[in-house]
Amino acid sequence: MILHEKIAAQLPAWRERITSLSKEHAEVVVDHVTVGQIVGGMRNIKSLLTDVSFVDPAEGIRFRGMSIPEVLKALPKNGGNKMPLVGGLYYLLMVGEVPTKEQALEVEAEWAKRAEIPDYVYKMLKVMPKDTHPMILFTQAVMAMARDSVFTKKYHEGMKKDAYWEAALDDSLNLTAKLPIIAAYIYRMKYFGEKSKPRYNPKLDYGANFARMMKVSDKKGYAELARLYFILHSDHESGNVSAHATHLVGSSLSDIYFAFAAGLSGLAGPLHGLANQECLGWLIDVKEEFGGVPSREDLYKFAWDTLNSGKVIPGYGHAVLRVPDPRFTAQMEFAKKNFPDDELVRLADLVFDVVPAVLKEQGKAKNPAPNVDAISGTLQYYYGVREFDFYTVLFGVGRALGVTANYVWARALGQPIERPKSVTTKMLEDAVAKAKQSAS
């Protein structure tokens, strides 16, 4: 398989680089840690290693060194599609090189071969209570498939450490191949009462298959959105909750099913993956309040009323970025090109014009620009996917592409179990007192 061949060819050089850093330069200081960073959620502490993606505060996410616009332009497309093949993005994340169309299609074909879902997964999902949250169903399905983990089986057979990455890659390909099918099944079962098993069509790509299995009315348009959505949501450094949770659990040599289930559990939180539905909910509230798209002045007042009531305006601000999120920009461009007259799109564009100025006036937000969540739910809503609590499942399908790439390389480079050192509150207070004494 092409990903096996490409990674295997790169590994000797990568392992030599890591060995050199570990043995010859281990004492070089990279960062210093403050009390505020420790009590503030380890914010901005440089302590994780990944070459798959990096968030540049001034430019946004970079996949293997490439910006979002560069990735969308460089990745190969298929037929008359306007958006790149998701298989091309997976090749880029795994290999670090822009693939040819043939290489991207080989990844797509590999997914098609691995897309069969075990019957026990369907049976488990069918017996769950009807009011079970879709993220619970999604995470359960991922956990259940750990039964068939290639990595776990080979580990217990005595697999050598140098071969960990190969089994990890097999598991990762199996997992990412199955997630769109599981997600579509949960969607049709939960909201429409359907129990038929979706079938993956090997003649169609990842995005087109997902649109067909979701049974949206505009399958061609939604397939384009699915390609864009999964690419944009694939990775965001290793420090965000879903990526870090996956990495942390994987560092114990748990297989990718256990590790990604942990990542999904983090993604389900309202401070992470649930944010997109909250953004859309706020836009709909504005639209209902004014019976459509309000004037700039009315929106300005509504935004201030929201803040003065003690609430936040969702979708604005970012932990790292200091500019509008390029993922927001890419989705807004998609919406304006394909359905510019949609009221929610026009409203989201007006919010982009008004809200940053309001947040600057308030003076609390370090970055008042929009993030990816400010528009992503709006696009799903346009194509008829209007079940808000399903949006995080969509996020999960995309996020799997990045975290599995990180997982494979962590095993390939022999990254150790993660184990940071903790301190007590008294230790921090003593450190503060010592610092004050030294300064006086």
C-alpha cells in the first residue's frame, strides 16, 4: 500500500533526527513555564511534538507546512469536483508530500476496501435508547471496533517496536474508512428511524459516499461541502483537547480505537466540538428576533445586549490565532460562491463585519476575529442537516484524519508515554514568594 511504502522510506532519516535530539541535545531549553500557564490550563506551554500541523498565530493552521489556501489549491481533485479529494489530504498528512491524483485515488481505493462495518456495531447501536446523544453512539461504535484492532492483536503476539507504526497505520486506515458509514447510519437511524445499512460505493470518493449515505437532497453540493469540511476539521496541532487526548491515550500503547474514543469524548465538550452548534443557534436567534437579516445598527445593539446580559457571542475568539481563522474564510467563500442569497449566510457575513468591532470596544477578547465554528454549522443547515447535536459527529469524522496521522508517526518515532510532572498549590505560592523576595 502506498502509505506504507512512503512512510517506510522516510523513517530512517526521521528516526535519526529524533535520536540526535534526544541523545545529543536533550538539555537545550525550549521554553519556560509561568504560574499563570500552570493554573491557566497549560496555555501556550511548548511541550508537544508533531510535524503534521501547526497553528501560526498570524496565518492559521498549516498542514505539513502549507496554509489552508495552499492546501486547497495544491491537493488533487477528481472529475468535475471543485473541492480536493479527502484521500489527498490524508496522503499529505501521513507522508508530508502533496500527492498526485493517482496517489490520492489510491488512498480513496484503500478506504473503499476497508469500509465494511462489523454486524455487532449495528446491533449495538440499534438497541440503544432513542434519546441517546449521537456522540455517545459514535464513541461507542469506535470503542466496539477495538475488538478487531490489528495493533492490539500483533502487540500480544510479540510485535517488535520498529513495526508498531505498520499495525497502527492498518488500524488507522480501517478506522477512517468506517467512520463516514457509522456517522451516516447514526444520522439516518436516530433522526429518521431507518435501520438499513449504508453501502460504500467504491466508484465514489470519500465525500461523495458520505453525501449519498446521508441522503441529503443535493448530494453533489453536499459532497463538495463534505470534502471541504473534513479537510478543514482534520487537525489543529496536538494541543487541542481532541488531538491531545488521542495522543495521550495512544502514548500508553492503547490502539487507535481506544485513543480516538478518548479524543471524541473531549470533542463532545461545549468548549470544543459543541461550539459550532452554539454559533448556529445564536445566528438563528438573531434571525428570528428581526424576522430576517437585521440592519447593521440593529445587529450592533443586539451584540451588545448579548454581552451585557453576561453571555458570550459564540464563534469569535481563538486561543492561538490573532487573525480571522482561514478555515472560517474558506467556508465563507464556499457559501458565497454556492448560495450567496441564503439569509443565514448573509447574516453570518454581517456578523463578521459587526461583532469584531463590538468585542474590541468591550476590551476583553484578545482575538475578536471569527473561528471555524462561526460558519460551519450554517453550511450544514443550508443542505438540510439541521439536527444540531449531530454536528459534533461530523467534526469527529474529519478530526480522525489528523489524529490518526499523528498516532501513526508517534508509534513510528517511538514517542514515549506522556507523563508531565504536577505541582501543588503550596509549591506555586512558595515559588511566587521566592520570586518576590529575589526582586526586592
